[in-house]
Amino acid sequence: MLKRNHSNDDGPGANVTNWLLEENQPSVRYYTMIDLLDMSENDGEAKRANSLIPYSGWGHDIMKTQKPEGYWEAHEPRSPREWFNFLRFPLFRSSIWRGMILSDMGFTKSEPGVQRLSEQVFRYMLSLGSPLNIFTEEVCIVGNTAAMMSRFGYGDDRRIRKLYDWMIEDQREDGGWNCSQGKPGTLDCWEALSALSTIPKAGRTAAIKRAIERGAEFYLERNLFKEGARYSPWFRFHYPTHYFYDILVGLDVLTGLGYAGDRRLQPALQILSSKRRKDGTWLLDRSHPDEVPHDTRRNTRPLTLERPGMPSKWITLKAMRVLKRVEEAN
């Protein structure tokens, strides 16, 4: 018998866990079982939920529009340069962005569509002998690609390991990362720390452990949101997050890395708790791009899975996962 309630769900909205366990979104159902209910990946119900991820829900909706060659765009590029840009643009709707969502949903290289996408990424974005590769790019795309490919199951590939080496070398003296060379770290550049979190503890070298420690300290020193003037989008919850930051992103990464008991998380946790609705859920506040200081929003069509302003299964799952980690650490 599946245990459907957890202590995080004993207060407002005692049926939230049941809502997350509904079968219409098998990714949410599976991660609810594993992350909130402590079920084994080998449990029969968990295995069944995992097996259904490619066949229904958000991931299935994305995958069914993939072209046979492994991309989502309308036509195949005519040159390596076109391929390199093609996988990333238009922002938030091209192949690399869809792939990141699929990796969050639990898709792996066992799926033929993931294999085809990964072949294109290796060929046109990670070719070590080509001047057109992401090793000359910004940390956001490097970190997101490393995390995506690691979740797909390619974390041991030498080209993916090289991405991690690149991120360690790019870490600033203050422990953070920044897309702008020569500048100190910024909370906005969370992708490297998130990517490092995907490496199993047993596989973390001394250099990786040190980078994680320094990166975590960078965020904890700032309580996950204290950097410059108050920036409203950091206090709103989004998914997909693409390369944007908010405090739920920070809380998920930091608690997942083992810092759930650090008292410096408390200001961010108070904000998280204050945003919980009376029915026990959290809203998807906005779709990205949210407020941005350039023309991205005007020229970009958002990619959404759930309706902004409505209770979100994915946001609620992440928030409850954070609170569970904190509860267990204290």
C-alpha cells in the first residue's frame, strides 16, 4: 500500500501529496514517491511510475514533437555553425532548452529520442577538436549542458567531465561564478553549482568538493537573495527556469548539496513558507522571461508547462522537497 501523506503535508492541504501522486504527470508522481515518501527506486509502484514518464505528461508532450534526427526546429541546419546556434536559439524553445526539461523530468539515454538529441549535442556543442564548442561560452550554458547530460546518464563521458573542469577553473575568488569575465561572483550564476550537485558523492574529486564548498558558502553568506537592490523576480517562482535564478532554485540546490541545516537558509525558508497557500500548494508565479534588463522578454515566446498564477505541481514538489530536507536536518 502506497503511503500518501508525509509530515510536511500534515498542516494546510492534507491532500497535497495525493494531488502530486495523480497519474496524469508521472514525473511528478515518481519524484513524489522517491523524494517525499522515501520509496525505493526498485519499489514496484515507483518503477511503474518511472516507466510511464516517456508515455504521458509534460515530457511526452515535448518528445512527441521531436524530429527523427533529434532536434525540434522546423528544418535541419546546413553547416556546423548553424547547428551550434540552432541547438540554442530561439531562446527557451530550441532543442537544448527542451532537453533540459526532459532531463528534469527523468528522461535518460535509455530513450531513443534522448540518444538522438545527445548525439547532436556531442557533435556540434562538445566536439573538442572544433572551434565551435561551448568551452568558449558562458557558465550558464556550460553548467546547464553539463547538468542535462549528466542526468541523461553521460556524466562519465570525458567531454562532460571536461565541462566540470572548465567550471572549476572559472570559479571566482569569492566562490561564485559570473558570465562576465573579470567580475566577482553573482547569485544569478547558479548553473555551475547546480551542475556540480548532479555528481554523485562517491564520484566527487577533491577539487569538485572544494568547488562545492566554496560555491555553497558564497550563497549562504548572502542568505540566497541579499545582493544589491531587491530584485523582484528572485522572489517569484518559475519553471522552466532556463538560466534565471530565484530563491527556490537556490534552496533546492543548497539543500540538495547537504546544507539544509545551515541557519543562514532561514530568511529564504521564511519566504518559501510565506508563499504557501492555504490549500498547501505553491503557485507558478510567472513564466520566463520575467523582468529582465534587456529585450529578451519582448523577443521571446515563453515555454510553459503549467499556467502562471495557478497552483503548480512542479513548484509544489520542489518546495516540499526543500522543506523535507530541512526537517530531516534539524
